[in-house]
Amino acid sequence: MNKKDYIANLANELASKGSTMDSKQLASVLNVNGYTTNSGDEYQGLRGTSNVISSAYRNAMAQGDQISADNIATVFTNTAGETPWY
């Protein structure tokens, strides 16, 4: 499964439980599951993680999956609990 679909599935699972995940936690989950940045580096929970969240959102929208897009938009936060992407 590609990382955008993985993030969408994770967002749907988190949303079904009423949970959120910050960007550092997502980075750790992505790294543990073998996903890397486009340059092959591990995620750090910073800008690259926010970029992949945004990319997963755009991918869900392009596929017509509004539910996943909405879940991506609401469950992933920065470490201050705010939306980390635009």
C-alpha cells in the first residue's frame, strides 16, 4: 500500500475511535512501517510529515473519497494540537 493510502486508512481508523495523532507520532508510525520521504529519509515529524499529510488529503480528494479527506483533515495535528498543513 502506498503511503498516501496508508495515511487515509489510518485517518479513518483514528476517526472511528474519536482519536487524533500529532505529526511526530505519525512520523514514528510511518518509519516503523517502512515508509520514507521521497528522498529516502525517515520522517521527523516536521515539514516533511506535514507535506505528506497534505498530499494524502489531495490524493483522497482526487479519488473522490470525501470521507477519508475529511478524516485526514481532522485527525492529524501538530504537537500543539493544531492543523499542521494547508
